[in-house]
Amino acid sequence: MVMPVEAGAIFVVELWKEKPLPDSDLRDTENIPWKLDIQEYFKTEVLPFAPDAWMDREKDKIGYEIPFTKFFYEYKPLRDLHEIMKDIEALEVN
């Protein structure tokens, strides 16, 4: 197993003799804020919780997530419980 090694300000992963076989059950993804360095994020947010974690940088995807509900959601208050009960009772009568 290869453990990450810190070299100054740069975070380096030692080279493997053989590339480890990934376990798809343990695979995870991270949404990293746009302005953060990927290596710094990995060092501070991932390694403390999974010290044997590693990244396959060939599979990196760069994109932007737009949370539509955050920007376009309009709250509509729920109907009063008494109105709902009246509707249900009217349906049961018919």
C-alpha cells in the first residue's frame, strides 16, 4: 500500500510498484469548491478520515453544479388540515 507523503507545500503520492486494484464498494466522489486546491482538499478533508485513500487523477471531472431549488424554489404554504379533511370526506360520500 502506498501512503501519501508531504513534500514542502506540495502533496505527493509515492509511486506504486503495481497500481492497486480499486474496490468499487469503497469508491466515493467529492465535490470540491472551485477555488480550492485539489491536493490541499484531499489532505485536509479526506485523509484524516480515510488514511489509505488515494486518487486516480485520470478520472477527474471539472464542472459546476447549479442547485436549481436553491435559486428558483418558491415556497407555497400547505393547505389547512380542515380543508383537506373536508375534501377527503366529500370523496368518501360520493
